[in-house]
Amino acid sequence: MKNKKIIYSLYYEWWKNIDKFIFSLIILLFFIGLFFSLVSTSLIVSDKLNTNDYLFFFKHLFFIILGFLIIFLLSLIDRDKLFNFSIFIFLFSLIFLFLVPLIGIEVKGSKRWIDFYFLPRFQPIELVKPFLIISISLILSNEKYKNIYLKYSFSFFLTLIVALLLILQPDIGQTLLVFFIWSILIFTSGINVIFLIIFFLFIVFTLSYLIFFVSEFEYIKNRIFSFFNSETGTHNAQSEKAIESISSGGYFGKGIGEGTLKNRVPEAHTDYIISVISEEFGIIAIILILLLFLTLAYSVFKKINFENEERTKLALVGCASLILIQAMIHIGVNIRLLPTTGMTLPFISYGGSSIISISIISGIILNLTKRKFI
């Protein structure tokens, strides 16, 4: 009886203090992903093929349940404890990122996954990203060291380690995303704009050299050329099919299960999920999903105005920006504004690593936006 009272008290205090609007948006986005996983990749296909294979749906459901547990635990703990143990988890996840080139699983010429018995094909970068944001936020807000350029240099060095490990896989899409987040955080902290421009020019020059003059990155050069040449390239053909599916869906879509993209493009339920949704539910559905992402980001940014702690402000900016940028890159690839990157759509794309990552980010956001008094 006493244990039940303690559990109820914990739940009550948690529910009383979290931002219920942000929490509702997170839950809604997760359930949208679960719904599309059922009707677009499992239920209709199983019915048409007269099978009972709902593997994608049940795996998606399992990871979402696990994600809810992660969200609850991360949003429940004390804010100081969250920042403290985030550093250790970041270092721990960095070890897995080091192991990827050594023991990782190679898929289509890239090593980005580690095969664990309990979590097959886990992508370590998805665990690294949320805690990299926290680590950079702590470095930039550290009051013991007054030299701001020393903080920038240390945070850049940390980001560079992650980026170099990603380049070895190779994964240029995630590399650019990591640098984007670092740039947003140091810009928010008040960096000189000229310094930021010089940094971007350096990154562009470095990546251009790697892509065009290093043989290991030949596939990226091919993707870029195929992006501008519509007659060549496998990935370009996939993008063409994706944009055709979006066009054929029109405003209101073909109907549940009537889309064909999921059967024509490998990994459509991850890299091209927005095209699958648009083909079956129309452009209206995509606009509504995009509005949900923008509303979530706006709600988080609005909370920053009420925060006094620099580390909390930076962490919230980084987490909200990561969600928004990753969503924009995914949509940009699907409508052929950007070359293929293999970027998932947060909350909605199928994939255990992606769901765990966005759950961690959501838990951090809910923790840092909850009321301070308990």
C-alpha cells in the first residue's frame, strides 16, 4: 500500500509540473507515426497478400512503448542530475561510435550500425546526438572559464571528434547535422558572426575536398551528380519515384493502402515515409504534420524566454533545432530539394534507433520546460 502511494505521488508530481501542451504534441506525433506504420506498411499489405505479418507495426509499437518509458524517466529526474549524468552517457555512447568502423554492420557500403542481441542494428549516433547537445551547452555556459573562445574551441573539438567518426562510416548527412547544431548553439551563445562565417567556409572547403578528391567518398559525389542529372543514379531514381508519389497523391491522397511507393523503394518506411504518407493521405496531411513540428519548436522556443539558466536555454535551443532541421532535411530529400541523405523523420519514421533518440530528446525537453517548484 505504501509503495502504491509513493508511485502515485511521483506520477502526480510529474504530471502537475510538465508542460502538458508540449507533452501532447510529442504524444500526437508518436501516434501519427504508429498509425502510418500500421495502415501504410502492415495492415493493408498483410490483407492484400493474405498474410498475418505485422512485424513492422509490432516492432514500431515496442520501441514507442520503450520511448515513453525513457521520456517519463528523463522528465522525472532532477534537472541538475540530468545535466550531470548526460556527460557520462555521452562519453559512453562515444565509445560505441568508436566501435562502429571496427565491428559495425556494413549496409550498402556504409558502416553505421552495431548489432546488439537485444537491439539489432542500433545506430550509435542516434544516442550521441542528444547528449552532445547537453555537453556543448554545459561547455558554453560554464562560468569557471571566462574565455569564450576557449569554450568555442573545446566545444568544436568535441563536435569534430563526433564528425570524424561519422566521416569514417561514412555518413555525411549526420556529419552536417552535427555541425549545424553546434553552429546554432554557439550562435545562440553570442559568437561573432564573422567567426561563424569563417568556420562555415572552412567546413564547406573540407567537405568538398573529401567528397571530390577522396575515393572513400565517391558515393557521395555520385549522389550529388545524380541529383543534378535526372537521368542517372539509383538514389536519384528513388527520389524521382518519391516526388512522383507525392504528385500522384494530390491534395487528399489515393486512400489508405492504395499507395505503391512502399513496394517500389527500399526503406520507404524510413527514408521516404513522408512520400508514402503524401501518396496515400495527400499533401494536406504533410502540411498538418509540418505544422505540428513548427508548433512544437515554437512552444519550446517560447519557454526559453522564461529561463534564466544559460545551460537550459542552450539545451532547449539545441534539442528543438535538431528536431526541426532533421524534419526539414527529410522533407527536402523527399521533394528533391536536397540530395539523398538517409535522414529519418523524427517521431514518424520506422526505426528503433531513431525512436529512442527522439524519445531522449523529448524527455530532455519535458524536463527542462517543467515548472521548477515541486
